[in-house]
Amino acid sequence: MNACCMKAVVIPHVRGAWTVSQVAIPEPKHDEVLIKLHASGICYSDVHLTQGSLPGKFPQILGHEPAGEIVAVGAAVTSRTVGDRVGLAWNQRSCGRCEWCLGGRPRFCLHGISTGIEVAGSHAEYMSAPADATMLIPDALSYEQAAPIFCAGYTVWGGLQYADPKPHERVAVVGIGGLGHLAVQYAKAAGFETIAVTHSPDKRALATQLGADAVVESGAELAALGGADIILGTGNSHQAMVDAIAGLRPEGRLVWMGVAEDPFVVPARLFEQRGRIVASGQNGAQYLYEALDLAARGKVRVMEECFPIDQAAEAYERVATGKALFRAVLVM
Ligand SMILES: [Zn+2]
Ligand SMILES: [Zn+2]
């Protein structure tokens, strides 16, 4: 690359402002690619990192929902080429030598490198990343639609699978927001009867549009409809997930996929029903591949607001205050 500088959203310190700055374009290492970003989704984890409720390193460029095209490759890269459309998920490198790496579960590696934590993320015009950490984006999927799949879509599809759903089981989704609006669509794409649980009257019609077979307000209402075998707990309220347990069927699973600030008090009902709480992140590249493929085939559509990178601070504010409908994406 000849150009020396790019725009990037730099956060100078914890609780600092999202500031568009000029910084050097990264040089890809021998096993890395340089990605010219076209879209970068803002995840609620970016809010946690900015506010210090998740540990981060500053100054930093956040962003772990990248989508762009490869414009340069390192000398040792054989599996990617200039022009490939790619993105990558949060975990990008691991040590390759510990019990977790050797056992095929590198997300538990204590020496992992995460996008936007240990190294610069994607709220910028360019980023470098290990070629092996990238995933090809299906041709039918735009960059703007692909970006949020690299965290939000991957999380809900991987979480649903991790609950080990069986044919004929019923799925409920708690919270119709950044993760939840995708969870409803992924559960329907997989063929499950799906019930949305939301306290917001204005989201009821939307949940139906997204494919929900029924919409209820509470765990008690979910129970009255016969309950759900799997509850996908999304959103920023533990209380809403705990309340939904009233509608969990015997041996049901609550998938906890959104970390909130309020206490998580497990009700006795979970014990009586021999239920399980399954904490779940992204669970392996096959789920990212499938999540992108389902979106490319039109079975899942991200509802999003796009902002030019110069309006990053405004976009961040929309996400931090819960106003974004439902993902905010920076476009370059
Ligand atoms: Zn995320
Ligand atoms: Zn390791």
C-alpha cells in the first residue's frame, strides 16, 4: 500500500469519546491479509468495552464485526487472494499449544488474540488480520448485511445449536433487539415453532413480521401457551431471562447469550423442571459459515441503521442508549 493514512475511530482511554482520527494503515504480517473495510458493525460489547464493564486496552480501535475486501496478502498466505470478500469473528489467533487449542476449542486459550481487544479492530478504513481467521462472505450477501453476522448472527445461531435442539421442540426468544430479531429468524429458518417474548408493545407486530408464531409478554404467558423447550435469552436484562424461566418446559434449556448488569437470580422452578442454563458464545467456525449461508439464502435479514464512519460517535450513542433498530453499522 502506498497511502500512509486512514480514518479510524480511536478511543483514547476507557470511557473516552469515539473520535475519528488519521492513523497509519496497518502492514500485514507474513501470514496476514490487509482488508479494505466496507462495513463494520457496532456490537453492544463495544459499549461494555468503552465503558470499562469489559476489560479492554486503550487507546484502541474497536470493532469485531468486519466485512471488506482483501487488498494485500502477506508472503506466506496461500488460502486467500486479493479481491476476496471476507470478514472475521472476535477470536483471531490462539497459541496452538495448550490443551484447549490442541483439543479444537481455541476460544478457551489463555493466550488468544481478540479483534478490538489485543489488536486493532474494524471501525476503520483498513485492518490486518491472520488469513486463517478470515471467512469468505457469500457473493449474494452485501457487506452491510454480512458484518453483523460475524458477531450477532454467529452468536445466536451458535447458541441455538449449543442448546442441542431436537425436532419438534419449541423455541422462545427473550428480547427483540440486536440479537433477538436475528434469533427469531434463525430459529424459524431451522424450522422451529418460535415464540417471541417482549415487554415492548411496539415490538409485537415486528416480532410477527420477523416470523414469530406467537408473541407473549412474560414467562407466565409463555407457560400458558404450553411453554418452550429452549429459551434464547438475548437483550440487556437478566430479569427478563429469569422471568421467562416460568415458561420453560421440563428439561428445557435457557441459553444465556447476553450479559447484563442486573443480578441473575435462578428460580427454584429450574430445579423442579430439571432445566439447564447454557452460557453460550460463538461455538465454532461451522456456525459462522452456516449463519452467513442462511443470510445469503435470504432466510435471515439484519435490520440495521448504517452510518458513515465520520458519524461514528452518533452511531455509538444510538447503540449505547438502546435506540438503534437493531444493529448499527459503520460504512466506509
Ligand atoms: Zn459482539
Ligand atoms: Zn492455546
